[in-house]
Amino acid sequence: MSKFLADPAPDAAFWSEQMTRVAADADVDCFMRIYDHFAPRLKRYLLGQGIAPAQAEDLVQEAMLRLWRRARSFDGSRASLGTWLFRIARNLHIDSLRRGASATAWPDDVELLQDDEDGELGTSGPEAFTDHVGLGRAIDALPVAQARLIRMSYLESKSHSEISNELGMPLGSVKSTLRRAFAKLRRGLGGEA
């Protein structure tokens, strides 16, 4: 059994080091460790967004290809590798929806997110906040209903329809409450309103 397989839970520093080796030396072994760990997680996330399995697989492959090509733009001091990769996958999904006829299926708050044109993690999407120490406090400072919806949507990756069904809340109310909550959260974390 390899040392990597014996380690049950590599931490953010481990993954940052793997990315450093990919960026500096095009280290295929490090890339494969990253791929083996994150690809299944990305696929589960995308499937949870209601994406067809074949499309989810394509988006995972594209996300991993971007990781390889843009490894030098990764900055472990700004975000964990997981956050960076999930942001890439989410942006690829948004781009595919914009190109396809199903663009209306994406939540209305998509305009609040910043595209990842340079492969660098922006600061306006919910994934950008996950590395901030104050995220929990900022969410807790929201009204209870807004905090619950933020957690369900962005941290549990539930769709607006799933939240609506689970809470017995009209879909339009879920969307508008999330938009207001997200704006307050951004202000609470020092972002633009």
C-alpha cells in the first residue's frame, strides 16, 4: 500500500504542495493524486446540481484540464485547492448553461457570481467565501431564515427547487430571499453590495 493511500485525510497544505509540484514541474503523479481525490467529488457535486451524468463527466474532465493548464495561477493563500476546483466546475456549468437552451434552469442569482476568466479565484461567489475565517460568523449574523437558505443552497449544494420543496416555501420566495441574503453576506464579509 502506498503512503498516499495510507493517509486517510490529506489537508489543504498537502493539496497546495501537490499543486506547487504540478505548476513547477508538470508532475503527473501529483496531478493524478489530485485527480483521483477531487474528480469523484466534483462529479457528485455536479450531479447534485441536476446535471446529466455524461455532461457532469465532461465538465469534470474540462475542470481537471483547466487545473493542469492553469496550475501556475493557483494561489493556496487565497483559497484551498478544493474551493478553486469547485469554482472552476461551477463556472464551466454556468458557461454550458449560457451556451445551451437550458440557461433558464440556472438560479436567478447567477449574475452575482464573477466569471473565472483567468482561472483565478474571484471574490464574489459563495465558494470564494469558504476559506474566510469569518464566514460562519457572517452567516450567523444574518436573519435566521436567510442563514438557513444560504447554508442549504451554497454549503449543502441544494437546488432552489429542493429548498422550496423541503421548506414548503414558494420558489420565487426562495430565490428572492437568497438574493437578499447573499447581498448581506457579501457586505458582512467586506464585499460590494
